[in-house]
Amino acid sequence: MIAAGIEIGTNKIEGLIFDRNWKVSARKRLATPTGYKNLIKTTVQVIRSCGDLPIGIAGSGLINPANGKAITSNVGAEGQTFPRDVITAARRSTTWVNDSRAIILSEASFGMAEGHNRIAALRIGSSVSCAYLVGGRLVNGPSGACGEVGHMALPARSWRSGVCR
């Protein structure tokens, strides 16, 4: 086994263990709980299932580089020092990245974007986000939020009038 990856999403927290050929050799999938303490506990449970392997964690939203607090609205960690709290509870280091950025890094390394110099990836889920890779490096922009569209509130009348259908 070479590494593990964990995705923290609206509905699930899933850990994958990869072999030397980057094929999934094991997985652990748990429902994303409600409540911040339960979110930490469940994330640590998935981390521990990965053994001592290096772990990358991806999730929607961003981590504010100035204060380490999560900017996300779908997993119950908004305004919390989520990565730091998880690392403290798990008693081990991890690498954290936004889910769109994880997708683009994966595609550039192993997927359809391999060998391309300029890449854009659009992710549509509980939010909308985009990531850019130029010359093998992520483009984060001055605020670290390059490509983030986020959750967009629409008035209820937009749905009723057919604008969103």
C-alpha cells in the first residue's frame, strides 16, 4: 500500500487505500454525521482505518489561511478549526485540499488531463467549484479561493417560475 485518500462530503466520509499501482485496495465509508464533535470523531475513525499510510483529505469549501477556520456550509464545520481539530484528535498529520483541487491533481497525474499544461476542472455537487492547474501547479489566486463559486441562494420564485428547471 502506498497512500490513503479521504473525502469528506455532505453525505459520506470515505477513505480509500491505494496500492503501488494507485488502484483502490480497501475502502471505509461512513455517513457524514450531524454535530461538529461527531464530525471530528467520524473523520478520525476513517483516518485510523488507513493505518500509518500518508493521508490526503479532500472536502468542499476552503480553509482560511489566516486563521485555519473552515469556510464550508455542507458538513457542519463552518467557522471551526476543522483540520487542526482532526489532526489533534487523530494524533497524526494529514494533507488537506479542496475537493475540486484534489480532482484536478488526480486527473493531471493519472487521468485524462495527464500531460496537459493548462487544465480546468468543474465540480458540481452540493456546491459548484472550479480548480485550475498551470504548469503542474495549482492556481490559488491572492485569496486562495480561485475558482470557488460556492453555494448560491436563489429566491423561491426562481424555482416556481421555471428559471431553475
